[in-house]
Amino acid sequence: MLTLRAVHASYGPIKAVRGIDLEVHKGEIVCLIGGNGAGKTTTLMAVSGIVKPDAGSLFFKGECLNGVPAHEVVRRGICQVPEGRRIFPALTVQENLEMGAFLRTKDFSRNRERVFTLFPVLKDRKNQLGGTLSGGEQQMLAVGRALMANPSLLLLDEPSLGLAPIMASKIFRTIREINEEGVTILLVEQNAKAALKLSHRGYVIENGTIALQGRGADLLENEEVKRAYLGE
């Protein structure tokens, strides 16, 4: 579904991604783990059209994404849930979901019910301002807002960041449920153990390059990964 070939990306003189190759197949959960500043978020930003690659090629469903603007990337079926949630705090839950549906207005009611089924608390709080929700509820809203665009590929950037363990576990269970409903997922996550347990395959990125890749279960048993990312 998604292919990156020798992708480079920078912020001015800072080289954030240095020639990475990455693939995500239909129906998979694939995680990207690594330390702070390794290039994880930049990779997602390049896929979603927010950061323009310096070199290399990106393909989604066989079509080149190079130079495609972010709104068109969404139209093609890719949605990103950004790090830090980035909901609209002065808008209600309902209005936040409406913002996510700007390209899928005909399917609004059906997609909203899907979100409310996944996150019943959002239905209970649909008239509440987003900024008054708890951190976990805001993360649910951020995921729900992305699902309103009915994506075939969902990009998740640090979905458990700042959440209590019990809420993080709920988010991970919901990610699996979303995947089982047919949504392919590329996940960036600080909790490497949880991410690898959840994922079919994983990539380890270091200093903007892919250092390791393999099945999630295999990377969990990799001694280098255990020392660097699992605290073992």
C-alpha cells in the first residue's frame, strides 16, 4: 500500500531523514521506533505531504505522492493523527469531528456513529469543548477526527504520549480494533514494547536511517532492541 524508496527530508540545514526505505502492506500494523530526533515524525510528515522530501520517492497504492499537497493526500486515503493530539480546543467534540469530515461530508453520519461506537465517551461529550476533555479523551477525539475522513491508511504519531497506563492500554486496544476493521496503520510510538507487541512488522530508525527491520515479535527478542529501547 505504501512504499518509501531512498527518501531524504530536511528542516533547512538539518538532515532529519537520510535515505530510508519502508513498506506498509494492506491490512498491516507497522511501527516505527527510535530515539528522540531519529526521524520518526519527519517520516510521517513526508508521507502526509506536510514535509517535502529532498530526494527519493513515495508511492501510495502504486501512485507517486511526491509533490502532492497535504489535502490531496487526505483525499487519496491517508490521514495523520499528530503528536500532541492537536485538536481544536475551542470547538466542541461534534465540531472537531466535522472538521475531520470536510472531504467526506456525505458519509458524516455513518462515520460519526463508527467513531461513537469506538469511543462512547465522545458521544456523551459531543457538545463539550475539546479543550475541556481529559488527555485520554482528547487522544480519542484526535483519532476519531482522522477516522471521519474514512482513511485506508492511518498514520499515528505517539498516541500514548502523556497518557496514564490504563488509558494508553485502551488506546492500543482500539488501534487493534481499527486495524481489524480494515484500516492499515503506520504507528510511531515511544512505548516500543507495546508498539512491537501490537504490530505485524517494525522498523528501527536511528539518525535518520533504518537500522533494523522485521516482524514485531522478532524485534521484541532482538538483543540490540532490548538494550536500546526496551530497558532490558
